[in-house]
Amino acid sequence: MTAPLLSIRDLTVDFSADTGDFRAVDGLSLDVPAGRTVALVGESGSGKSVTAQAILRILPKAARIGGGRILFTDPRRGRSVDIARLAAESSEMRALRGGRIAMIFQEPMTSLSPLHTVGDQVTEALLLHAAVSREEARRQAVAVFERVGFPDPKRALVTYPFELSGGLRQRAMIAMALITKPDLLVADEPTTALDVTTQAQILDLLRDLQAETGMAMLLITHDLGVVANVADSVAVLYRGRLMEAGSREDVFRRPGHPYLKALMRAVPRFHMQEGERLTPIREVRSAVLARKAGEPHRPDPPGPLLAVRDIAKSYTLRAGWFSGTVRRIDAVKGVSLELWPNRTLGLVGESGCGKTTLSKIVMRAIRPDAGSVTFDDGGGAGPRDVFALKDRELKDFRRAVQFVFQDPFSSLNPRMTVYEILTEPLRIHGVGTPDERYERAKELLDMVGLDTRSLRRYPHAFSGGQRQRLGIARALALKPRVLLCDEPVSALDVSVQAQVLNLLKDLQASLGISYLFVSHNLAVVDYIADTIAVMCRGRIVEEAPKAALFRNPAHPYTRALLAAVPEPDLDHPLDLKLLMSDRFSDPASWPEPFRLVGAETGTMQEISPGHCVRVSGSSLRQAA
Amino acid sequence: MIRYLARRTLTMAVTLLVISALIFFIIKLPPGDFLTNQIAELRSQGEAASVAKAQFLMQQYGLDRPVWEQYLRWIGLWPNPDGAFNGLLQGNWGWSFEYDRPVREVVGDALWLTLVVNLAVVIFVHVVSIPIAIYSATRQYSLGDYIATFIGYIGLATPSFLLALVMLFYANRWFEVSIGGLYDSAYAGQPWSWDKVKSLLAHLVVPTLVIGLGGTAAMIRRMRANLLDELAKQYVVTARAKGLPPTRALLKYPFRMSLNPFIADIGNLLPHLVSGSVLVSLVLSLPTVGPILLAALKSQDQFLAGFILMFVALLTVVGMLVSDLLLAWLDPRIRLGGSAR
């Protein structure tokens, strides 16, 4: 038996910080055989990224390898090197790094320099490691760009990263890693920041490339769905220790370690039982919430709380600083939605489909070009036009509609204490005395399951999931009727995601709040929403109660989205080939009767009670 | 591009027009003017001939006319008594009453000496502070970083005119050299020769050091902070993961990014070349524009002061244009942005 390509033995990595030293990786042993994919799974802080950094010797300054070996056997020379013993900046290590072992990162947005062309950054990698001329490097770069799926490989040489979509940026990263034909690709959360459909395409690309070049891949991810679809073997990490390792079959069919079992139960899946609850690893408990559950809700309006009718909004863009060319983009067109009391409306779509514009219109942050938004708080006055509200009424509306943001790190002011963060909305609206506000802040903390003693602490003392719960507590401070949740769990680990989703469900049950839940993850929306609206290119293409949508998805775009969600289940593998083309998000290439050409908006047609799908006007006339 | 430049030039012209009006009216705000003051003084001394001359000048330059008319004459949009338009727009910089010479002659030599001194300062600041800042940022919290930081704070906290006085004193006491002026007094009024240039270079050292110290300290602090921000970015890790040697990775990516604020600063730098360092120039008796401007403002020598201020304003506006064009040239996000968002 030949030696594995990469063999890690008893690796420890220590961090020294002001608050004391801690061990990020503790005695990890792991093998990556040539040509295979090994998935390293764990939550944030489990040490999986640190392991990757140790393999490339690009650890942060505060970290150092405490012990163990990282044996890399170069198949070309048949000789093993212990990476852990090399100096990080030695020429031998630099030749390995980027040459034999390449890495791709999570954030394609920030991983590329904005000031250099993609071509420059990709050819640089080759020029560093191979004795080739600049011309030859460019020629090879074009070939790699073509292989990773750039529509115009020659143009990519002179394109800047910010001119590319997220998916193309990640393809550029992959091109950069692959141009030196490495033996091992370390992929650190390569698809986490991408839409599900793009994710499926990138995963497919990685798998094909692996088959072609025979490189091995160490895939670092927290998404068990991704693991189930691409990995040959799996290693599960928890707090720097290896919990379980084995083939994909073993790990998914017969999970042994309780931690792994818990992780599996925390992932939202399709095919869940009606009313089945996710089991997060740490459940949120709240005394206040349990007490409030018995109290009667506020009076509900007879109709919907929020009704959006035929909203349209377009933006004009200048093509660049020096050109006068103006482009018009329809961010939202002809969108109608209803949000009923005590219900959750899920809004699904890829990035750029107009979800965020729509939620901003609903909260009256931007004004639509056409259409209306009405709000009915159940006070007996009936539905009122949100954009006509003034003074007192507007303030009431602001209190009733609150926002939960995507990024728990940038949405909390790092210079305010938890107490200040939670009471700020109350102070702005002049609610209560200081004593009452203090009591309310304690109550809010308890509602989201945080220790009421943490009022004096600052946001940096909390983890991502805890911060997101703080964000929710802040949104609840004014006792809103509606929460607009813009991708509230997409930045969180699965275990924490389950915790936050359950919390949102419990809050709804106890307090009677409605959610407009915006997400690109259909499985998450499936878990939390009652009704789901699918959005593409500024239009709602399908809207249905969730059971109907998943049982009988009618629109081709909905089907593509459903097919793109990787499930942590070996019996439901992704059909990657179905998603390889970008056609499913182009209204002009949808099959009849869904085809929409040019500015045509089509009409919503009801195919079963509550289940509507958008069809073109011409198909309706033919049917008539 | 051409459209953009045309638009910018138009707004620049409008801006300068507004600035010229502001400058003129603010100079005229205090009661009286140079000539009325002079006439009053001469009358009290009973010098009739001089009074007549002053009164002639007063009519010649229309100081007896309303302020708005004086203003329009100054910039050349109103005819002089002889019917000709002769103002800034026509290239006539006006008359200095105090020196009794055209403004062009008064500021001529001083203007370019000022540019020489301050260009030397700018070069000094950048050459010294950038390497120190890079050292400081890449070795954050090391002994060297603390020393650089400490010296930086001292530099920031020392008033430059005080430093100038101290150096003046000790240079005299220890080396028995006078460091005042920009060349040896023997060369005053002499035509430019190689020896005079050498004397100029020797005299440049102290003013450059004195004027540049504060700027250097500030630049080190800012550059270090900028670079630290950039060093924490993900693309730096990407560059390392590619196998790029550390120095090349540093200079090509984060350093390049951290330069942006400084390019944006060029707009502020140009006017500083003229109006900065007035106090130091006074203390070291440098023949630069600063002291002339100060004197002109004090004596209400309106055309001289107005011209210098207009010149500073022009430099500011042109500087802004240059830095914007440079930024667009260097940063593709600005050049091509908009469509991507």
C-alpha cells in the first residue's frame, strides 16, 4: 500500500492570546489519499480552518504548531516532507504552497484583490511556480478560465473581480488554485457564501476537475448536505478534537458519536414530518416565553396585516465614472404579496432577484415606482397606505414593523453594551421610564435565551449565534407585529441555525408575530414558513402553501431551486447535471407556458387552492 | 472621458468664480482699505504730493467705486476707466500698493521658492514615513513599533515654529551658522548661479526637517493604521497561499491598497505647498509666499492678498482634479464601478 498523499499525525496548534493560551487543534490525525475527497466537518471554532492553515503554513501570528507531523508525499518525486518541520517562509515551503498544495477560500468577494485583474492574479500563481513566459502563462490561464466555465475566457484576463458575480469570482479562485496543477486542493467552505444553484454548479465543477486531474481534495465545511454529495470520507471535528472519521457510507448510515448524531438532527431537511422540530445541540430556554404563551394575543385584523399590490421599482445605473451610458434595471416588477397575522411568509430566490429591494419597500425605506403597500394593525381603522402615513401613524408603523439582519457581526454597534442596544429602540420611541426599560431589557434577554447578567457586556463577548439572538431581541423590543428577517440564519452554523429557527418559531407561538422570511435556502424556508413565494428576476414566479409547493412544484425555476439544495442524505443525491446551465434563471428560456420574453410580466394563474404560478399572457390566450 | 473632463472643468470654473467672490468680499469686510488708510496718514503728515498720487491710484483702481464693481474689475469682467477689460481673466494680477509694484513682480520669486521648499518637504515626508510605517505595521507591537510610535507622538506634539527657534539658536551657538533664509545673504539679488543653487540646497535641509516633522509623524500613524486594516484582509491570505514571498505579497497587495487615501490627499497637498508653514517661514525668515500673504492681509493690500488666495484656490481645485484622475487611473473600482453595483 502506498503512503497517503497527506498524512496528519497528532497535530496540535496552540494560540496565545491576551486572555490566555488555548489549543485550537488537539492531537488530530487524518489521512488524505491521492485523488480522493476528504471532508472535514465541524462548527465554527472547531479548528477545521486552523487545520487547513497549518497544512499551508499560513497560520496567523498568534498561532503556532505545538507538535505532531504533517507528512506530504509528493507523488512525482515519491518523497515525503514533514510540513510541520519546515520554516513557514522557507523556499521549500513556498514551492509547496500554491504549487503542490493550493487553497480556495469561503469569501470569493474578499479573497481576490480588487485592484488587480483576475488574469493578473491567476497568472501570478503560475509564474511563481513554473518556469514559463508571461505569454505562456496567459495562454494557460485562458485554458483554465475556459475549463472552470467562464463565458468569455479571453476577456476574463482583463476583468476585475468586482465586475464578476459571486459564482464567477469563486470560479476565478478555483482557476487560480488549479493553474499550477496541484496534488492537493484545500477548499475552506468553498460554497458557503453562494446561492444554492451556484453552489451546485461549483460542487459539480470541483468533482469533474478532480476526476480529470486526479488531485485530492480536503473539503472543509459545516454543511452536511455538501458532504453527503461530494465527499469520499468524512472527519468530524469538535473543539479541535477528532470525534469520528470514516467513509461517507459509514458516517451517514451509522453515525456513532453522539455529537455527529446531534449535528445531523439539527439540519433542516425536506421530507420532514409535519410538526417535526429540529433538535439543536443547545436548545434555547426561556421562562418569560413559557409564561407569555398562555396570554391572549393582540386583536388581529380581519384581513392581511401587510398587503403588497403590484409593486414595481427600477434603478438606473451609470455604466462607469467616465461614461454617460445609463442602464435601467427592474429590481422588482408586478409583485403582490399578503402577510397574514401570526403567519410566516417565506420569500425565496437567488441573490440579485429583488428580495432585499422588496423588503426595503415593505418597511418604507425606499419608495416604489408603482403599486401600494397597506398595513392593518387590527386596531379597527382598517388597512392604510403605508406611504401615506404621517407623524404619529408613521411612528406606530415603525414600531410595528422591525428588521432582523443577516450579518450578526456588523449589525450590532461594537461600542454599545447589550443594555444600550436593547433599550435604544425604547428610548427613541420614548417608551417607559428607565426602570421599566431595564426590566424590559432583562425580559428580552430571557426571551432569546441569553443570561440576564450579560446586560453590561459588549457584543464582541458573544458568538455569532448569540449575537443573532441579540439582534432578534432588539427587534422585539417595541413589541412589533411584523419581523422582516433578511437571511437571518445564512451566516450561522447548522447547530446554531436550528437554535435560531426554533427560537423564531417559539416567539411566533407565544407573541403572535408575523414573519416575512427572506432566504435563498429552500430547506430553511420549508422549515419555518407557512406560505412560500419564489422570486426570480424581480417577479414572483410561484406562490403556494409550503406543502403544496414541495409536493407539486409547477414552475421550472422552483424545480431548479429544489433540485439544488444538497441534502444530508445519501438517498437523495443532487442532480448536478440538471443545474449546469444558467438557463433556469432566464425567463426567456423557460419552457411554455412559463416563457416570458422581454418586458412581459405574465399573469399569476391559480392551479390549486392557494397555489399560483406565473404564466405568459400568450399561453393564457391560447387556452381561452 | 472627454465628457467627464468637460463637466469637471465647468464645475471647476464655477467653483473658482464663487471662491473669488468670497475672497474679495472677505478681504473688503474690514472698514477702509490700504489707500484710504494711507491717505489719512499722509494728510496728517501734510504731504500733499503723495496724497495726490494716492488719490490717482485710488481712481485708477476704482477703490472709490462700490465693492461689487471693484470685484468685477479685479477679475476682469468690468471695464476700467479707460474702457479696457484688464483683470485676472486677462492675466493682469493687479498692483501691490504696499510694495508699489505689480503683484507679478512681488510674488514671482517667492512663489517658486515656496514650491521648492514644500516639494522638498513632501518628498521628505513620504520617503521617511512610508518605510517606517511599513516596518511598524508588519511588526505591530514589537519594540521597533513602539519606538517609532513614541517618536511619532513627539513629532506630532512639537510645534514646528518652536523647533525652528530651537534649531536656529543651537545652529548659531554650535556651528556659528545662520540657518535663516534660503541662501547665503551674499547671494541676495544675485542672478542664479551654481554656487547659489548649492547654497540653496544647503539651506533647504533645516526648513525641510522642521516643516516635515509633524507631517511625517502624522503620515506614519495614518499609513500604519491603513496598512494594518489591509493586512487583516482575506486577499492577503490568498496571496500567501499562492506561495508569494512576503515582501512581494506586501507591496503588491495591501500596500498598494493603503495608498488610496494618500492619493486622495493630493488635492489638499498642493495648496499646502503655498500656504502651509507660514509660522516657520516667519521664524526662519524664508523668502516664501506665506509671510507675504500674512503681511498683505494685515495691511489690506487687497490685490496682493487676493491674488495669493486665488492662486491657492486654483491649486486646490486642480489638485482635486488630479487626485480624482489618479484615483480613477489606479483603482479600477472607481474607473469601472457603478455598473457592477
